[in-house]
Amino acid sequence: MNRYVQVDVLKGKTLTKIDVSSDEIIFHADDGSVYRMYHEQDCCESVYIEDINGDINDLIGTPIIMAEEVASYEAPPLDPDDATYGSYTWTFYKFATIKGYVTIRWYGTSNGYYSESVDFFQIV
């Protein structure tokens, strides 16, 4: 299937499993749908999960009541050289269930020519 969707598609869904690695997260919902959050790496860029704040397991077994994306170009870079010699982007994904809140923080840098955005696809 592999079609781009907004992260708010998860609102109202109940997740059964979440697979996390350093460069992607796979969300499995109880209706059989599967979503992939990642960045297709290219030359002269780096986009990765910098931090997950909260317990990711709080998103499993209870309907998602909040799912939103917020990008920031004004938060300070991890490395000052990222702002001097190229560009950088922070992207925050905020999720909530009645069990708790989780914020997934992605960080991307590039020479200014390549994308630093995070992709969210429905794969099943």
C-alpha cells in the first residue's frame, strides 16, 4: 500500500504493537493497519530519533486520543555547526491515551539542500 498519511490518522485507533529502532517506528493497530514513521536517508543529511519522552507502552491497548506533529526550526541545534554550515529541524510527535503522554523527538540536519522531514506512511 505505502501511502503517505498524516499522523493524526492514529486518533481513535488502538495500537497492539510498536516496534522502535533508531531510525524508524512501526505502529500496528487492532484493525490490521500498520504505519511506518521514518526518513529515507540521502547524501549530506541525517534524520533520526533523538529521544522518546514517556513510556511508549502507554500507547498500546487503549485508543489514541491525541496524535499530532509539530516542527520547530527555532529550537537550538544539537551542534552549533548545524546552524552555521547547513540547516536543522526538530520534529515532535505528540501522542496520548488515557494511560499517558508520549513525545517522540526527531532531529534532522542537512547541507540545506536535502529534506529533514519525517515520513509517515500507511504500509498495510
